[in-house]
Amino acid sequence: MLVFKFGGASVNSADAVRNMASILRKYASEKLVVVISAMGKTTNALEQLVPGVCDKDRKDEILRNLKDYHFNIANSLIPCNNDPLRATLDSLFGELEARCLKTPTSYNFDYDQVVSFGELISTTIISYFLNSIGMRNNWIDVRNIIKTDANYREGHVNWNLTQKNAQCICNQFNDEVSILITQGFIAGTAEGTTTTLGREGSDYSASILSYCLDAESMTIWKDVPGFLNADPKFFSNTVKIQQIPYNEAIELAYYGASVIHPKTVKPIQNKNVELHIRSFIQPDEAGSVVGPYDCIVPETPLYIFKNNQVLLSILPKDFSFIAEDNLQVIFGYFAQLGIRINVMQNSALSFTVCVDDNKILLEQLLKLLQQNFRVYYNKSLQLITIRYYTQQIVDEIVARRPILMEQRSRSTAQIVVSDSCTCLSDLS
């Protein structure tokens, strides 16, 4: 059994979906579990539909655009009037509209209930299309398989229950059906509410299923030729890494390498399942492999860039030292809101963290922090992580931009920079 994962870019149009189908045809003799993300930038749009994020007029516009986008793809793929597909899509969009017009409750809960429709809609269209061209498949609601706690926006997997549920997947294969279509990113609680596994979590979904099903291998199909040493949006001369040890891949994903979700590698490492990263544009090329290797091949510096960052400096209001009791309170706030710290640093009088700029969650965090602390911040920053750095490389990448924060170990440098000098703003 093979587990494939296709991201949003690989299914962002009717032609892209046809290309995905042509890849699947190459594996007609295999049993395939195919994990699919929302189409294109659908998740970004759905995030704007979370109750409390924008007004009704804007929501109505986004809903119209999303419906037109998906129906255009469906109509192009299945030009004959497929009434069951149209009825299913109408039902899904009706549920989505009802969800996004509800009164805001908890942002994290509301988020999961709304954004999950992206994967439900994309897999519905693709499953119908594959069946229409003779590629028999069964559609599976992954929320009935992958079970998590109620930690919305980043659910913690209940591995025992998930592994038990996953066994029913094997029963879906038969002489006529060798393809199972399911969703990435989303999951469900034991009580039946929808959760998600963290932004860009479809890789993790595929990893969970690979672990539970003892997959022969897992493949992530990307718009790049494999695991590159840098994002090609920033570098024109990237190097493809042919093989990556499990532990190295975990480190790179933790630092923000966009090609792999941070939680993806550990489950497949535990079962010694190889992870292949291949191009859906050039599907016959070998790509990159994450596996039980001793070193990266070839050895080269690795660059990771995270934009839209905020640097928070947190100080006690009474000018006392930052001590363990202060840090316990601060970390509690971050955990309560589900805000991930990308890099942190403390001194005697302050604790500084770099986080993603999420307007709603940051506003909530600042309200909590201001009860006991003074808070200063910088916005519109970039976090640069360089693995296997040299001073010359650091100097070239920073390019004389102001450095607001820097940390180095023997192998990794992390630097927070701004394109221009930014005065600290006091939020006390």
C-alpha cells in the first residue's frame, strides 16, 4: 500500500486535477491511499470567513468567489450535468455559509469548523471526476478515522483510537477499487466535532495514515523537484537534496521548511517508512528521499525564511527579574491560545519571542500579557534560519539589514531582521 499526498497547488485547476489523475494511472497495480488538500488558495479565503474576522458583505463576496471557483473546476472536469455532484457541492456550500454566519464563539473552534470545508469540497470533486473516467475509488471522511482531542487548530492525535479506526480503510479496497480518496489537514474528536492538525497539516495527515496502515512508502507531490536547500522564491540557484536523514528533516521542518509539515516525519520514522518528495510537474523524476540515512547528500547550507513575523519583548511591570514563575505564566498564555513560538531569547529583565503575525490571536495574547507585563513589539519582520552556516553566508543573507534578534548554535543560525529600522512600540 502506498500513501500519496497532493497539496493545493497540485489540484488548483481542472488541468491540475487531470494531471493528478495521470500520475495515479501510473500506479494502477498498487493500492493507493490519496490524501488531498483544499484547492489552490482556498484555505486562505476560508480563514477570512471565520466568524468575527470580516463583515457580512465581504463574507458574501468570498463565498461567491469560492463557489464560482469550485463549480467552474467541477464543470470543466465533468461537463455532463452530474446532478449528484452538483447536489453534494450545493449542500457543502450551504453548510459552509451557515457556519461562517454564526455568532463568534472561540476563534480556534470556529476556525476548524469553517476551514475544514476546503478539503471536503476538493476531495468530493476529485472523487467524482476519477469515477467518471473509470478510475474507481471510494471517498473516505478522514474525520471518522483520525481522532484528536479538542485542542482546536492543532489537535493532538489519539493514536490508539486512530490506529483502530484506520483498519477499516483496508476493507475499502476490492477487485474494482484500488484508490481511496480522503482529506488532509482535518480530523475529528471522539464526540464528532471537526478539528484540524495545524496549518499546512495535510502532510501530517498522510504521515498518520502511513504509520497506521504500515504503508510501503509515503510520497508528497509538490511543484518543486524535491527537497531544495532554499525556497526558489528567494533563490534562483537552489540545490536539490537527494537524501535526508529522518532527524535532519525533523529539524528543518521545525524551523519552518515549507516542503514538510513539522510533525510529518516522526510517525513514519517510528515505522521506518520512507518519505519521497517528488514533482507533479515532472512525475518521472526521482525527487528526494527522507529515510534512515547518516547524512544529507549533497552537503550544502540550508536556508529557511519565515515572513510576516512579530517580535515581542515582555518585561515585568515592577522591573523585577524574568524568573521561572514569570515564564510559567507567559508560556501558559501561548499554550492557551495555541500560538507557536518560532524562536525565543531571555535576559535578566526581558523575554523576547518571534511569532507569526496572526492579528486576532495576537490581540488576545497582548490583553493577557498586559495584566502583568509591559510588552514591546516590532512587526513586518523576517526570520532567517541557516543550517550549516558560515559567517560569510550570514553576512550575505542579512545584507546589512538591521538585526533585531540573533541566536547561534554549532550548526544553526537564526536571525530576525527588518528591512528598515523600526521603533519599538510600548503596549503597556
